[in-house]
Amino acid sequence: MNRKIRVIVVDDSALVRSLLSEIINRQHDMECIGTANDPLIAREMIRELNPDVITLDVEMPRMDGIDFLGRLMRLRPMPVLMISTLTERGAEVTMRALELGAIDFVAKPRVGVSNGLQELASQIVDKIRVASVAQVRRLPTAPAAGAQAAHGAPSGRPAAAVSLLGRVSTEKIIAIGASTGGTEAIKEVLTRLPADCPAIVITQHMPPGFTTSFAARLNSLCQITVKEASHGERILPGHAYIAPGGKHFSISRSGANYVAVVDDAPPVNRHKPSVEVLFKSVAACAGRNAYGIMLTGMGADGAAAMREMRDAGSYNFVQDEASCIVFGMPREAIAHGAADEVLPLLQIAPALLAKLRGGSDQVHHRI
């Protein structure tokens, strides 16, 4: 039971390989069993050493990290932590890596790499620990849409969701919280919602610089409009608002309207943005007009506030263990008595739409 987490570091920078190896080997519960400066060397090393986790640089010679990741997740799926750069291009590529099955990413600085990585050491090793126990999904080898749909893994945009045809009042609001594995889980929910869906507010744990690409990618796939939240803007139906990386996001009321609040307050539950902050505000401002969704993620952020939402009259959906990459936040939400329904990921959007179309008093539909 005390076996160490065995890690291979893949990066074309000798400095980064050395620093990551040192950070990993300082931990009592993990060891760096090898380093590779390009994916072709890494491929042989993975075959020979069978690591528990690999850290993978995005941009490398001979074969870039994304090509390598795609092949790896089709042929030999395993937990991968991406080492990304804090650039617009780096953010876009990182979103693609998460889509291909990487568990998470660490954003390394463009300058001052040595000091920067040491400052990120606790985050790096925490994410390696999470990756080592995460559920890894094999990428389909054939990209045929029909075959993917049969396995519940849609290719691109799912079939258009049926309009709600004005059945939903503008007071309704949907709040989503997620962390590790959440970028893809959020996509699976949002792409199944119609253009006339109630307003959606989302906190996904993510650092500054990455939520812009995340929102743009979702906006290109969804029937609703997806954007980063801006302080003071009105929260509108048919729109989804994502907490900007490194800022808290909550809602307030202004007359009959919901308004976005984006601020720079200290972290909550070690997170910024924090799901707790968003869900607490939804409990206070929306009450029984709210629907809560807790998706895959490590830790307990948002669980207590989701219970506050339920106590205030909201109806809450929680992702089940089998479909989660990491069943931390959903498990805690269930333990806090915050869940009305616990469902596989692909059933959450249909169940939400059924509730919205029902339009009856949520209080009468408790489990």
C-alpha cells in the first residue's frame, strides 16, 4: 500500500526536466523513474518502465505533445499532467490536451522558469497525486461519429437540443461547479442545452489566462452564448458565464435582474475562483429559482454551499462516481445532503431540461 507514485517527466528543456525530477523526488510518496527530452524516447520509456503518471510538455521537437498525447490515449491510456506555457497559444493547446484526455495541467512561467517551478512545486505534486488515482478514458481509435455516439462520447456538437419555447421564466438560473476533469464535463452539459435555456453561471477551477480560451472553445460548440463573466454585467438567459481564472465570481440582484460580481478577494477553500463563493450567492439571490450542478473535481469546494442552495429551495444534480474523472467534490456534495439526483454525466442535461419543461414547484420533487 505504501508503493510510491512512479512518474516519467517528458520535456525538451534539460532545466525543466531537472527541476521537475527534483520536486518529485523530494516527496515521500512519489519518485521520478525517468526523464525524456522528446516523445519518441518517452514512448520506449513508458513501455519499459510502466509509470503511474507522466508529465508532458506541450511544445517539443520531432512530435509535439498534443500529437503524442492523442496517440497515447488511444493506444495506452494513462494519467497525464500537461506542463503548459502562460500564452494564448499555450492556453488553446491546453484546452485541446484536456479534450484528448489529459487529467490536468500546470501553467509554467515564460521567464524565471527555475524560481517559477519551485513556487509551483506544491501545486505540481498535488496534481500528480490526483492524476495517479483519476479515472482515465481511452480515446476512440475511429473518429466515426456514429460509433462514438453509441458509446456515449459525442464527436463535436451533439444533436440540437429541443427549444424550451419560452416555458422558463427569466428568474431561473443554473449554477455549475467543477474542478479536475471539469472542462470536458462542462462541455458535455452545455452542448446539450438549447439556445433559450435559462442563464448559466459556472465556476471551474482554472488559473488566469486559460478561461478566455475555455469560454471561446465552448462558445464555438454550444447553441447558447458562452463568455467569461465581467463585473457588473447583467446575467441573461441563453448565456453561460464562466468565472475568470484567478478571480471570484458570484451573482447579486438588481431589481428583477441577476448581475455578475467579479472580485479579487482572498482564496476560499484554497481556490480562486471558488465554487463555494458562487453557490452561496446563488442560494441567497435565487433560492427556489435555481438549479445546481456539481461535476467532477478534487476536494470539497462548493459542497456546503450547494447544501445551502438546496435548503433555499434549489434543485441539485450531482455527477455520479462512474462518470467522474475525480469523485471528490461530487462525493462531498452528496455527503452534505446537497443532491436531489445523482446521475451519469450524459444524463444531467436531459434531466435538467425535463425539470425545466415540467415547470412545477421544485419543493414537491424532492428525493
